[in-house]
Amino acid sequence: MDPQSVSARFAPAPHPRAVLELLKPITWFAPMWAFMCGVVSSGAPLAEKWPLAVAGIVLAGPMVCATSQAVNDWYDRHVDAINEPDRPIPSGRIPGRWGLWIAIAWTGLSLLVAATLGIWVFVAAVVGLLFAWAYSAPPVRLKMSGWWGPASVAISYEGISWFTGAAVMTGALPDVRNLMLIALYSFGAHGIMTLNDFKAIEGDRQLGIRSLPVQFGVANAARLACAVMAAPQVVVIGLLFAWGKPWHAVGVLVALLAQGVLMRRLLSDPLKHVPWYNATGTTLYVLGMLVSAFAIGSLTGGQS
């Protein structure tokens, strides 16, 4: 047996701090926020089911999202050794095959937690974990596509997490109006994920990753991302008016108009302003999600 493979197999366990860095807590916020939107949209009283909500938050962030980070870092370890050698795996702080074992273990733990929260939550977790592996692992590697990669992340972070929050609280398939919002906000989040690709254009071009900024250029990709973010919000506003929730519709409209102002600055110099827009325009997008969730919650749960 190759001495290198033996060394990798029996490498010492990594320090917990390195494992936490691998799981990237900073990335957990987006799915946890979407999960809470799902909780609100269910209309179920939180006071009666808060232990389920807490378990669901753990599932959405520290379990499923963290799994996706571990999977991604394991399969990108060779690239990271060149571009980001200080990351836990290429730096050796997570030695041998521990990165892979952690990804597999977190997948199993996520499924165990999901199984305790009902059949629909379990189904959602399975789909989310399949996306997590398909995004990074060969031969699929959805991340190589500027269409499928961002779509898989958008569906997982926004749609599946929202769906899970609603399912945790009701134990059933979410209301059809809720499912419509889930689909619309997942579609819009594709634009957010496209903006995230702007930070790695040169690296993506060298590695053959066909992100939308690589395929269409910076200006065109930025315009496309803005259109993809805005269009579903217009539909949401129309639906909220149709469902008898005019004040919620106005709230989303105000958030969208503010995004439009910010988008003008973004488009003036996308490479310069993307980080700024992610901190401002994206925040307004997810606040609109919460307003819409309250609207649906008042319809499905009889709350005002």
C-alpha cells in the first residue's frame, strides 16, 4: 500500500476550531433566515412549537448548509491549494481524508435530525443534501455551470429552507400560495448567487467554470442578475394584492423600488459595487421575503 494513502487514512483528528472553520458559520445565516420565513408563513403559533423551530434552525444552518461547505471544500482542495492555501484542508489543519469524513458524517447527522421532524422535512433535507453533493462532487459538479450552479444554491438556501420551516411547524405540505412564493423567491435568488460569482471571475475563467460573468461579461451578467432578482418580486406584489394583502404588497413594493435605486449604482461599476450591493440590496430582498411570509402566515393561520 502506498505510504501516502496510509498516512492520509490514519491522519490525526483535526482541532475543533479547524472543523468549525471548515463548516463556515458565516454562510448559515441565509438558510436560517429563509427557514424563519417558512416558520412565519406557516401561521402556526411559535410559542407552542418553539422546540421544533429551534431544531429546524439547527438543521438548516449548522447541519445541511455546513455539510455543503464541507463537501465543497473537499472537492475544491486542489484548487484551494493554489488560490487559498490558508483554508483548513490545503493548509493541513484538516489532514488526510478528514474533510471527506466530516462531509459524510454531517450528511448522516443531518438526515437523522430531519427524520425526527416529519416526512416532509426529511424529504426536503434529502433534496438539499443531494444538491450539496451534486454542486461540488464529480461527475456532476453543477458549480461548473453558470445556470445550474447558482440555481442549485438558490433553491437550497432559499426555497428548501423556507419549505422546511413551514413543514416543521405544520407537519404537512405547505399551502399552495406558500409554494408559489417559495418558487418565486428561489428564482430571484439565482440573481444573488450570480452576483456572488463576480468575486472569482479570473479564477473561474482559468478553471473553465462557466459562470455567467465569464460567459456574458461583467456588464451583461450584472444586468441579468438585477432582472432575475426584480422580476419575481413584481409577481409577488401582484399576488399579494390579489390575495387581499395590500399593505404587505406595498411593503414589498417599497423594498423593490429601493433595490432599483441601488441597482443603478451597482450597474455603473459592477465589480466595484457588488460587495456594497450584497450588503444593501440583498438585505432589502430578504426583508421582502419576510414581509411576504407574514402575509401568507396571516392567510393560513388566521393571524393579523
